[in-house]
Amino acid sequence: MDQNKLNTKRIFSGIQPSGVLHLGNYLGAISQFVKLQGDTNSECIFCIVDLHAITVPQDPKILREKILELAALYLACGIDPTKSTLFVQSSRPEHSELAWILNCFTNMGELNRMTQFKEKSENKSNYSVGLFDYPVLMAADILLYQTTHVPVGEDQKQHIEITRDLCERMNNKYNGLFTLPEPMINKQTARIMSLDDPNNKMSKSSPSPSSYIGLTDSPEIIREKIKRAVTDSGSEIKSGEDKPAISNLLNIFAAVTDREIADIEKDFEGNGYGEFKDALAQAVISKLAPIQEKYNKLIAGKDELRKILADGSAKIAPIAQKTLSEVKKSVGLG
Ligand code: AMP
Ligand code: TRP
């Protein structure tokens, strides 16, 4: 097991291949991943978490397409397979196997408290056991690779906490099986809010496409969505607790241009929402244009994408196998 542990950072994160990847995913997660892969002391592993996607119903044909689309988007956003490992969760059976073992050390009450589960199951007459168990599979993803750091958006914080609890529980019982992972949450971009309701996060599963900016949205659609984004009372372009909508738009503006909010506020002093929204739309379009160009090329080469994913899976297999075999031995299985 010690060989499996590192002196350097090991970064692991995952994204579900469902719905439309949006600006919140990019700013909260993927752009952080890209920055981290440049650090020579970090080994980065990024996952397409298809087993998490099937916790809610999926059309098999669409899911298969979404997996390759997400691979192309990761790469188009700057994930470089020579620097990071990119793979599909279900290609490594160790994830499900470790999740089962961890299930047997997780209490119902712990999972009952998960706010994401409460939100996703709310108002549904039925939902899967998988949806309830989702955080344990996520813990398995992270612990399997002896991960030191997990870059995610704010909504995943509670899932990292339960991962840490499980890690400590198993380590106390079985003498240091796993590395204790730390969340990495970028304050400014941890929670990008919906364009039509600044009290809700921008979300893939939103029924209203005007609530998010998809990473592959055309310039016309981006302009239209930003034009229609809700604003606050008053007309000042100023961030503040009493101005959740404008604060969110300013936050997006700052993140896509790498500028300070105060600077942008100064630029728009005396201007109305119209000018501000035009400039914001242009900034988002400019940020996404090179990503979309790369994405269109990559998605045309499906075999190449499959090869990158298969190579990624093969590359990290020894780490996953080693951890799982230690865990099985510790609990008395094999
Ligand atoms: P998901 O879309 O649920 O697979 O999430 C993939 C990653 O994007 C996770 O790290 C999430 O925390 C992050 N994320 C999702 N929505 C947002 C958002 N509105 N703002 C910031 N980060 C987000
Ligand atoms: N639950 C995460 C989300 O929906 C996705 C995920 C699955 C993940 N496994 C992970 C994120 C492991 C980080 C680490 O956003």
C-alpha cells in the first residue's frame, strides 16, 4: 500500500456524462482541472462518471454518445492526455467493487442527510437505490486512487465530507488503508448561479435551457440567454448581497476575463444593464470560441477519443487494483 501513496499531490475529479455541460461546470470544475495539470508536483486523474449518470434513468444510445462528447469537451477545455489521465468510470470494475465494500461500512442515517439526495428525490414518487447510494460510489472513486485533493464545485462539499468520514473509519479499523482527501473549492467560481433564478445554482438537470449557458451554445444563443437573464431592482452594475443576479453576472464576467469584479464595476459606472450584458455576452463568446472549435474537431474522431479513454483506464489500473486488493485482504475477503 505504501508504494501506492505519494509525496506529490494526486488530484482526482469526475463529471457526469448527462445533460449539457455548462459554464458552471467549466468555471467551477474543469478550468481548475486545467490549471492543476500544469503543476509538476501533481498527478491528475479525471473521470467520466457514467455509473453516477445511471442513478437516474438514461437512454442507452444517448448515454453512449454523451460519454464521448464529455471526453471531447474535457480535451477541448485543455485536459491534455499526456499530462493527465482521462478515463471512463465503468471501464474499471474496481469502482463498483470498492463501493460495495464501503456500503457495508456506511450508515443509512449518513446518506439520509445528503442534501443533493434530498433535492434530487424531492417530489419524485420513485427513485433508485443507486441515487441514494451515489455518495458511496463517489467515495470509492476518490479513495481507490489514494487521492490527496479533489477539485469540485461547492455542491460536492458534503460528498467529500462523507468520503473523509469513511476514509477515517476504515483507516481506524484497518490500519491506514486510504489517503485522506482534501476538497479544493475555488471560492469565486464554486457556485455559478442560474441565469433565470439567481437563488438556484446553474444546473445540467434544469428543465429550462435559458437557465444555463452550454459550453457548445452558439454565439446567437449565448447573446439571447444573457439578454434574457434576470437582473435586480435598480440599475447599477454593482455586486452585493442585495443584488444576487448582477453579482452572479459580474462573477461570470470576472471569471471568463480573469479580471477583478471591482475593475469591471468601474468600467460600467454610469452604464445600464444593456451595455453590461452586451459586453458580458461578448466575453463569454470569446472564451468559448476556441473550446468549441477544438470540440468540433475532436468529436469527429470518435476512435481517437475511445483510444485516449482506453489508454487512460489501462494506465491507472495498477493503482486501483492495488488499493482494492489491500481493502479486500483487510476486511477478510481473499
Ligand atoms: P456535475 O455536472 O454534477 O457532474 O458536476 C461536475 C462538476 O461541476 C462538479 O465539480 C460540480 O461541483 C461542478 N458544478 C456543477 N454545477 C456548478 C455550478 N453551478 N457552479 C460551480 N460548479 C458547478
Ligand atoms: N458527484 C460529482 C458531481 O456530480 C461527480 C463525481 C463522481 C465526482 N465521482 C467523483 C467528483 C469523484 C469528484 C470526485 O459533480
